[in-house]
Amino acid sequence: MSVRFWQERLYKTVDRRDPVIRFHRTLGRYLQPSDCVLDFGAGAGEENPYSLKGNVRKVIGVDPDPRVGTNPLLHAGLVSSGENLPFRESTFDAAFSIYVLEHIEKPPVIVSELRRVLKPGGLFLALTPSRFHYVSLIASCTPTSFHKWINKKRGRKEVDTFPTQYKLNSYRQLQAEFGKGGFDLVGFDSFEVQPNYLMFSSLTFLLGAAYERVVNRCEWLSSLRVNFICVLRNRKKA
């Protein structure tokens, strides 16, 4: 039996295959039509086909990649590393990131900048991998060149593969860094999806599927699930 056969048999719904869909549903529960929203690490928009345009007042993106300027999911895209955001204080009602936190090298600086540009009470939502998942553990022990090679096999451009840090990729890390930086963790959801990195054979795919069933069923194994979604609120100053 082919990988495709098992995929269609075991993962019939798209939300069990695509964590970004689940994240956008979370965004939909928190964002308002009047919100001005920051897409932190927006990139070129090629890896994320889901747009907030039409659902919020404005979506502004930042990314070190110059392609952010032509990202079709944004009203405007600006080149920025994130360590010195080109916005005034309290510009945004909310901010979000998709697979960005694992690349953050200086968490205190990023947390401080996010708090500065968010309004008091504003939200930051993120989708990111757990540092304890087997993919993250392998990534932590291998060079970026290996990550690029693997992603190329998966159909992802080398230019869209970046060095990983995993400094904001656990419940404890999030609480510590964002807590010190003036945020409260108000929502946290961890989940495993289909084994997207094990689709090169039916055997590896089925092993990954068995892992997915176990960690999703056992709450005490929740830190071993591949993805988590966090919701953080900018604490109002006293």
C-alpha cells in the first residue's frame, strides 16, 4: 500500500493534516474585524495560503526576507529582523507568527519589541513546534544544510529553510520569557498531525501515525506533540 493510501485512510480531514488551518481557526476566535494585525515573520506568503484580508481592518507583515514586500496576504510588507520593529508604540491590536518562534535567537529582545508595538491588552498568537518532538530533537542535532536537504526532498525551497534555536518552544520557556517581558499566557493547545516528515515510505508513515495516535491520546505525553498554539496577552501597565 502507498503512503497516499494510508494518508487518505488515516487522515481523512484536512485539519488533521494541516496545522495552519487549525491555527487560523484560532485566530478567527480572537481577532475582530476592526483589528490592525502584525504578521511577525510573514515571509513571501508562499507557505501559507490562508489570508486574513477581508476579516480584519489591516494586516502588516515584517520579515528579514525582501520578498515580504510582495507577499499577497498582506496590505503592506516591511523588511525587518524583528529586533527593531519599524512601528510606533501601541500600533497593533494583535500580532501572530507561524513557525517563527523556533528561529528566535534573542527572545528578550523580540518579546520586548512585540510588547512595545502591541496595545495594552493586545494579543500575540503563535504556531510553533515543540522542542521535545522527535523532528525538533533531530533538527537540534543537525546542521542547517541537512535541514535544507530534507526540506528540498519535501518540496520546500532551500531559501525558506532557516537556522533553528528552540528557545521559545516549550510551555515553560514561553511562560518564563514572555512572563518576564510583560505578557500573560492565556491559551495553550498542543497537538500532533500526520507525520509529514515520514512520508518517504509506507513503513515510516505508519510508524509516525502510531506515534501520533499515542501522544494525542495521552495527556501526559502532550509535550511530545509536534505543534502547539499559544495565546499571550500584553499585560496592562499599572
